[in-house]
Amino acid sequence: MMRSDRVFDALQTLRNRYMLCQLASKATRKFHRPSTRIQETMNGVLDRIAGAERQNVLSEPENFAEAQRRAA
């Protein structure tokens, strides 16, 4: 499966592309282990987002609001 397919699947959960990019980059930094390739970590994060429910992905509204304030 190519990464673009994973991104399109993740966009079904999070329709805002900017928010998807922010969430994926933060999660990749958090989940990455030095002994693995960063590409594999990113693919895993996108798979997790695609397989999750929207409410579970956005379960921390205070962090979401903080991210929106920084972006503005």
C-alpha cells in the first residue's frame, strides 16, 4: 500500500488536511523509535488515524483548541 493511499484513508477520519498534517507529524515524533525507519513510523501513524473513530482522534478538545490558536 502506498503512502498516498494511507493519506486518503486517513482523510476519511479527519477531513481537515491541515489538522491531519499536524496530528500525523506530532504522532510520528511521539511514536518513533530510533531503531526503526521514520517512514515506517509515519505509515503506522496514518494507518492508526485511518482506523480510528473521529471522536477518538479528537478526544482532547483543549489541545485541539490550543493548536487552533497557534495556527491563527
